[in-house]
Amino acid sequence: MDIRIGILNAPRELSFESAQTSAEITEQVESALNSGSVFLQLADNKGKLYIVPVAGIAYVEVGTEESRRIGFVG
């Protein structure tokens, strides 16, 4: 699952892949935003933990689970 998080006042977004499903990630983001949490914590495929201040989140984009194509498409 591709995840991209836009950070306020930052020129680049945070982008990584996670083994979690779209529903799990959406639930974590909604929970952090609605509960008044200070941080959102998400882990990637390699075990890295990303801790993002909730107040600085501009957007969260959760991609689809689709395999990447290799070669030419005709």
C-alpha cells in the first residue's frame, strides 16, 4: 500500500509503502485526527516507524494495492 502524507509548510511529502490494508491505515488516521492525538504513527514494510505531528498534516493519500507493471503496455 502506497502512503503519501503532505506536511504543512514543507515542500516535499512523506512517501512510503506499508503492508497494512487501506482500511487499517484509514482507521489509524481518522482515530488520530478525531481523538485529539498529538502524533500519528505509521510503520512501513521495512519496519521503520514514521511519527507525524497531527497538527502539521495537510493531507494523507492512501494508494491502491496493485502490482507494478513491467515492460511496455500495448
